[in-house]
Amino acid sequence: MPPPPLAQIAWVFMLIGMQSFGGGLSAWMRLEAVQRRQWMSEQQFASGLALCQIAPGPNSVNLSVFIGTTLRGRAGALAALLGMLLVPVVVVLAMGGLFARVQGVAAVNSAMLGVGAGAIGMNLAMGVRMTKASIGGRVSAAVALVVAVSIGLVGLPLLPVLLVMLPLSLLLAGYWK
């Protein structure tokens, strides 16, 4: 399949950026890049997302650059990044000015809680789908569970957990293959 035109990449990422408020960008990117347009496989996306999550900076920015680069190199990265950020930056600036005027209104605070809950739900749904597609056995599931419990429940810092679990998971993967 030939790579998509730069204008199409920019347009798709502009739509993603306009449709996602309060989070969930990774879920929208997966929906467009993997399911709807089949620009990349589930495995490519999962690998890219994992890389973007450990790289410095916002995951959504990193992921848009990753997808754009995968599709069309540097020009694709720029098209995806500009497409994703252009309209949302303008909207956020306008909404920030409006919110500064109405932030004390109870209905506004309730609406913001609802938007946050929706974003959390989208992220959880994407996590479940990607877990089903990415974890291929008991060893992988055990490693993922240990990492999730260590960071999410116990509250250990990300970097030390990864420094221990990454080599351990590679050793386990090599042992079981």
C-alpha cells in the first residue's frame, strides 16, 4: 500500500486533535492509524506507543511524530504534528479565556468532571484492547501485571521499575523461546 499523501496525514491528525478533549488522543490515533486506515499494524502501533511513553514529552505529541515518521519520514512527522496541534492550540486559548470568566459556576465544574471521566474511560478501553492484542502468553502477562502493580498500586517510580523489569523480561522471553 503506498504511503498516504502529506495533506491526508495532516487532515487526519487535525481531526484527531479536534475530537479529543481532556485526553484519549492515543485511542483516537490507534482508531485512525490501525483500524480505519490500516496505515500500520496493531503491533507497530503498540511498539510505537511503548516507545513514546518512555520518551520525554507528551505521549500524544510523541505518538503523532512516530506515526508521521513511519508513514512519510520527516515530512510526515511534521504534517502529523502540525495537523494535530494547530486547531487545538487555538481552541484551548479561546476556551481558557472563556473558562477564566465562568470557572465559579457549579454547572461548569460538573461538566468538567464528566469530560474527565469520559477521557479516563477511553484510555482504559484502549488499554484493554491493546493488552489483549499485545500480550502473548503467561510470562508476558505476569511481567505486565508486576509492572502495573508496582507502579499503579504500590507507587514505585517508573524508572527503577523499568530498569529492573526490562532486563528481566528479556531474559524470561529468551528462556521461554
